[in-house]
Amino acid sequence: MDRRKFLKTSGALYGLGVVGSTLFVESCKKSNSTSTTPQGPTVNFNIDLSQPANNSLNTAGGAISSNLVVVANDGGTFIAVAQRCTHSGCDVYFNPSGHRFVCPCHGGTFDNSGNLTGGPPPAPLKKYTVTRSGKILTIAG
């Protein structure tokens, strides 16, 4: 390879590297115009607490995911928020010791109402109404 071709190739690769790394950093940067509109699907479904698949909800700190919603037992109070993080769509989980929802991908955290408390997500999670009738939870919103 002659010197001219080497310099052209090196310059092109350098330029691609700069553009690529800039796009990567920008994709994880928190936007200055954060949305206050909670993000999540519209749902209306039931969970039967007597079913073995839902057994974890019978214990404080237990949680399940169903219909793109995370339902958790926070010390006897049932709470439900949208399952997908508003940053890059990763699945959030309930952290019972912190009484919050956490996104493992980039460290986003949300309180029990789905409000953003930390990390890069641009919007809160949608919170759903949970009503209980005997062993049946109804999640709607």
C-alpha cells in the first residue's frame, strides 16, 4: 500500500470513528427537554393471586410482569407500572429494599408512582390503578 492510499484510508477510518462515538454518546445523553407524560400501554386485565404463577405477589416485595406491566406487592400495597423503561425499552424490575423500580440497562430509577428519580430516562413510567377483590387484582389504565 502506498503512502497516499494509507493516509486516505486512515483519515476515513478516523472520521467514521469520531462520528460513531459521537452518536453513541449522544444516544445515552439525557435530553434537555424531558417529557412529563408517563409512557406505557393501555391495559385492563386481572391477576388471580391463587394461581401458582402469581404466588410471588402474596409476599411483600414480590413482583411479576404481565401484559407489559410490572405488578408488585410493596408491603401489602399492590402497585403497577409500565414494564419498559422510557430510555431504551429495557424491562424494569421492582427493588423491594429500595421501594422503587430500576432499569438495569443504564441505571434509570423510578419511584412507586413511576416518577423518574435518577438516570437517563426522558419520561416517567405509566402508573396503573390496582384494585383488589378477594384473590383477584384488576390492573387498569
